[in-house]
Amino acid sequence: MTTIAQLHELDGETHANVFPTSEPKTVRLTLEEGERVDPHRHPGRDIVCYLLDGAIDLELDGETHSLEAGDIARFEGEREISPIARESSTALLVLARRPDQE
């Protein structure tokens, strides 16, 4: 089965689940300039963060990585993550369960 969605049409304030009942978990994250997501973890998952537009500082375990539109970051969900928008930004996050976690 093929499913198609438009990111800009998804419901949700900061987080919008692209395919709510499917894996891998796929989320559109929108942040206004200066907005931050509190530090958190996603154990058992590998994460890909693709910054569609804007600029964010991606804090991973206290280490800051500056991302610009078009950048992709990949990291393990056990790391503590906290994105902070340097300007209004939209990112697509894919949170894939590791095979040993299924």
C-alpha cells in the first residue's frame, strides 16, 4: 500500500505525526525562532533529522550541532536530544526501531 501526505497540511502544533499508525515513526517538527524542545530520549530507535528549512542548534548529550536547511543528522535515540530554533524551522524526523527492539 502506498500512502502520500503533504507536510504543510498535517495537523499538530509543534509535532505532527506523518503516518500515525505506521512504522517507522515519522514526524514533522515545526519550531518558531527561539523555540526549544525540552531534552528527551527515544530509546531503541535510530533517528534521522532532515532540516527542510530554517536553522536549528541540535543539542545531543549537551553537544551542540548547528544545522542549516538541507542538513541531515543521524544519531541513536539513547542520546538526549533538544533542538533549539535559531530561526523559524521545519524538520522531518524518522524514528526507526532497531531490529533488536521489535
